[in-house]
Amino acid sequence: MFIDARTLPNRTAIETDLAIIGAGPAGITLAREFAGRNLSVHLIESGGFEGDPDVQALYEGESTGIEYSLIGNRLRQFGGSSNHWGGYCRPLDEIDFERRDWLPFSGWPFPRSELAGYYDQAAERVEIAPGKFTDETYWREKSGEQLLSLATGRLEIQFVHYSPPTRFGQRYRDDLERAGNITTLLNANVTNLAGQQNGRDVKHLDIATLTGLRHTLKARAYVLATGAVENARILLLSRDHNSRGLGNAHDLVGRFFMEHPHVSGFGEIVMTDKSRLPRIYRERVKADNRGAQVAFKPSAKFMREKKLLNATFQMGVAGAYRAENARPHGDPQRAADHVDMLQASRRLLTDGATVLDSDDPSYSGVWLGLGSSCEQAPNPDSRVTLSGTKDALGLQRVRLDWRLTEQDRRSYVAHVRSLAQEFGALGLGRMKIDIEDDGKWPRRVDGGSHHMGTTRMSDDPRSGVVDRNCRVHGIDNLYVAGSSVFPTSGTANPTLTLVALALRLADHLKGKLA
Amino acid sequence: MIQLEQSRRDFLRRALCWVALGALSGCRALAGPALAPGDASANWLRDVIGNLDSAAHFGRIYLDAYPDERDARQLFNRIENVAQGRTDFESVSAAVRDDYVRGNTVSIDGWLLSRTEARLFALAALSSP
Ligand SMILES: Cc1cc2nc3c(=O)[nH]c(=O)nc-3n(C[C@H](O)[C@H](O)[C@H](O)COP(=O)(O)OP(=O)(O)OC[C@H]3O[C@@H](n4cnc5c(N)ncnc54)[C@H](O)[C@@H]3O)c2cc1C
């Protein structure tokens, strides 16, 4: 059932078993797990079915670190940011869960194997092909092409899967509508998690509508699932019994904000014969009616040996060159440079063949555009706090201070070089690297709209906001869902993992609330 | 193979002459005839890499960065050494790939190149006007 909170009488007091705040992928996944159970569930969503500029404006905030748009990187409506996500899916790597002695604050409370079954279920929820993320035999058969045997030991491959992309709001709306025990409150903004006197429980939620109504909702358990920026914001705003905010006894809420830094224009690869790079390495290939493409990433062995963080590279053919028509690159000088390299290395890049295309002897090769994203070290100074300005509900906006470290940069540069070396070692291509190893990040670093880490998970309340079950330390009935609980970010796009974690949390809560 | 061996010997002989000429004239840039298209030594280099003009472009940048390598004999010997004493295409190509595997690379105007490949380009530069 769906109810518009603006249609309820002012000061409606609702009681339920489970309150889930936020109807994005995390909240919707969690709610659906309770469909048909003998429990009443309320899913409380700030937006409606369609985007509304006034609601979206509640996401405005300040960015004081690396430039970051807080309004362009999230959507505040039913379905959350899945209304415009790209659908890239893959799990975190085993090493991402490990404590790495070269990476302060690393280590999840459990290994990746804990999520294995949940990843399989999550793959269904995001509608990707069965999770064959590393299964080379499967993809060799499906793509009908030999895959490459990598040569340097520095890199390995994984197969990124593409969700249609699943718009969680649209895709699962009927399920929520039909579930007799689930009520979705739309246009309902949670403004405060009211605490009990004892400070150990949430007593109720305060809800406000943009039309000026105020409601309350009392539950046996509460799950905050409003995305990694808002999860921190709501905890920081909930100050009934602690001026620092709820669950913030150790000043950790909002700290350790992580993104996946994306550097564009860090390099290009030229290849004389693109057919030497099988299609699935340079474009999406369909199998079982779903798309997948290779991503290159550093091998765990190499990361351990060199004490590096994780990274991911993907590529696609961006243009082809003929000797007398060297212009596919927007910059003519760069195009000439590409052609020079293609001509200079021609024999080495074709195993000695001279003419590539007898119909077109002037054909020189292609250039590949490259995409990358890298892991950033958990950094307590990279953080979300509250700003001095207020939104239309009178709540302090967020201030984001996203920061990167020299360790992140060094790691990234090393992996860029590994990619160039791998292409050389395979005799596939030559890479021009446009990122200097000069101790400075390039002027332009973007995020991937992946917000993580602000309520990190740890068994120790002094180093994490939530425990291994995603329960806020020190609060008996408050849980967090979403990528804010990630202690480290890896480089996998976060949604598959946060959906897996939501499914795991559902199992935990089923036991708790039974 | 015999023909190739002949070509590379020709190449070396000619390259050494140019070095001598360069040294005698005291020029920083090596004086010497450009390789003519039908030239056997040019054929050897062309057989191993690709277009000599393009290669020379990168070779000049390499030599600017490593001026003490402006010596064709030394360059040639180094290439021959890493290619395990052989200079046929397969051996040189394997040496180039091996450089990438071992991380024996240099940055030439942003291009990450195998050291051996960069030296081949340098030879092309030394042999062009
Ligand atoms: C352009 C773009 C592309 C992306 N591409 C990818 C991709 O390819 N792969 C990938 O894995 N991820 C991608 N992401 C990230 C992905 O969208 C998020 O990881 C995912 O949506 C997070 O799910 P969530 O449920 O935790 O949070 P959200 O999707 O942010 O949902 C939070 C929900 O909470 C609601 N809410 C917020 N505040 C309140 C409040 N006070 N009261 C009540 N409700 C509230 C919001 O309206 C929203 O519906 C992309 C994101 C963007 C913006």
C-alpha cells in the first residue's frame, strides 16, 4: 500500500514493527524481504513517484573539499538514485575485505565469503546474468572468442555485468503495493530519530512534509537507508540526548567519506590491429540476454607486493586512423602523435605483419578511450558534517569535505603504468600516459556518484559506527543499510554490494523481530 | 635469416660510419646519409619496427633524454644483448615484450615504451638526417 504523507491528518502517530527510512535500492530490497510476513513494515520515503524540484532541493549542500555536486549525484524520489544509475555491477574483491597492513583502517568484520550467497540473490534483484564475474570459461564460450592470457602478473580481469538498469522504484512498485503488510509513506521526510532517555533506543521518528505537516512513527526496529550522505546527516541531526548526534559517541559519524575517484584523460592506448583485443575487452557483449564487459584490475598479489590500493580500468574503441586521414582524435596534434606511434611500432604490434587490410593499405589502427576508477584510503578527514545553512524543513544542510591522499594517488599512477605495461607485454598496443607522477592529483578528479564509509562497520565502537550486523553501536534498535557501512571501498560500483548487505540485514532482522 | 643478418651487419657498419662522421665534425646531431628505402640496413630496422620516420621522431626524444646513448654501436649491442645475441624480428620482438613484463620501460613524450624499443627508435633517429 502507498500513502501520501501529505494526505494524513496533521500529527498522525503511526505504529509499526519495522521502519525503513528511504526507498532506494537498499530500502526497497529490505522491505520486499518482509512481504507477506506477520510483521508490519513502513517504508518512509521523502519523495514521490516522480522527481520534484522542491524535494530534490533538500539534497543541496556545500562542498568544501574536492568539488562535488551534492544535488547532481543523488535523486530524492521513490527508487532513489536508481532512477538514473548506470547499472554497472560487480562484487568487491576478496582483498577489499581484508585487513591490509599498508592501509590504515582497512578490514571488514567478515570476509567476502560471508556475502557469497547474498551476492547471488543481489544479482537477481538488479537483474544481471548469473554472477559470472570471474568465470573465463563461461565468457569464452558465450563470446565465442579466445580470451587473453595476461603476461605481467600485475593485472587480472573481471567481467562487469550490466543491469538493464533496474529502476528499483518502477520495477518493484507493484510488489510493495501488493504486500498487505508493507506501507510506503511517500513525501514523508524523516527529520529526527528521537532517542529514549536511556540513550540506547530510538523512541520514534519525526516526520515532516513540505506542506508543513508533522507526524510520528514508532517501531520496534528502525533502518536508516537514505544513502551514505543523508545517513550521516540524519544521525548528526538527531541530537535529543547527545549534542554530537546519535551513534556518534566516538565522533565517527560522517567521517571516512569515500568515493571512487575517476580521472578522465589519464591516457590513451593505440592498437594497430583491434581484433587482437577480443570484443568483450572493448565493448559490452550480450549473454543470457544481459551485457558484460571486461574490466582490468590489479592482481591481489601485485597489490600486496607493492602495498597498493585497488583500481579498475575499462576501455572502448574511440576512433580509427588511416595514414592520410589522421583526425579521429579531437586534438589534431594528438591524432598525429597517435599515428606516429602506430607507424613506428607497426611491426611489433602485428607480430611482423605489414599490411593489415589489403583493401585499405593506409589503415593504421585505432585508439582506445580509457575509463578508470580507483580505491581511496579510508580517511577520517574526508567527511560529511552539518553546515550553517538550512533547508526548507529547517534542517541543517550537509557540508562535504571530500579528500584524497598521496597514498591514493601513488597507487593509481602505479596501476596506470601497469596497464601500459600489460598492453606492451601482450604486443597489443602502446599507451600514452597523461598523468604526471609529480605528487599532485590532476586538476580534475570526479566521483562516480558512489558515496561510502560515513557510518563504517567495525566490531569496535571506537573505529566504527555500526557493528557486523549493521546495528548502530550503543543503540539497540537502530540499523543502517547502504554503502555508508563500507569500511573500505574497493573499486566495484557499490550497488550490488549494498543490495547484498540489505538482504543479509533482512535475514538478521527476521530473526530479531520474529 | 641470412639476408637479415647481412642487413643488420650493413646497418651496423653504416651506423658506425655516421657516428665517426658526427664525432669528427663535432656536431651534436649525427651527420650521415639518411637510409634510402632500398637500403639493406634500413630494411633490417624497418623489418623490426615500422615506419622509420615515425620511429626517428620518438628516437630523437629518447636521445635528448639519454644523450649518453648517442652511440649507434652501443645501442645496437644493448639491443643485441637483451635479444640474447640475436637480431631477427622474433628475438627483438620477444625482448621488447619482456621489457614490458619486467618493467624495463621509459617514458617518451608520455608514451610508456620498452627500453629496447626506445633504443630501436633511437637507432632510427641516428640513421635519419
Ligand atoms: C548518475 C549515477 C550513476 C550511477 N551509476 C551506478 C552504477 O552504474 N553502478 C552502481 O553500482 N551504482 C551506481 N550509482 C550509485 C547508485 O545509484 C547508489 O549506489 C544507490 O542508488 C544507493 O542506494 P541507496 O538505497 O543506499 O540510496 P539512494 O538510492 O540514495 O536512496 C535513498 C532514498 O532515501 C530517500 N531519502 C533521503 N533522505 C530522506 C529522508 N530524510 N527521509 C525519507 N527518505 C529520505 C531518498 O529520496 C531516496 O529515495 C550511480 C549513481 C548516480 C547518481
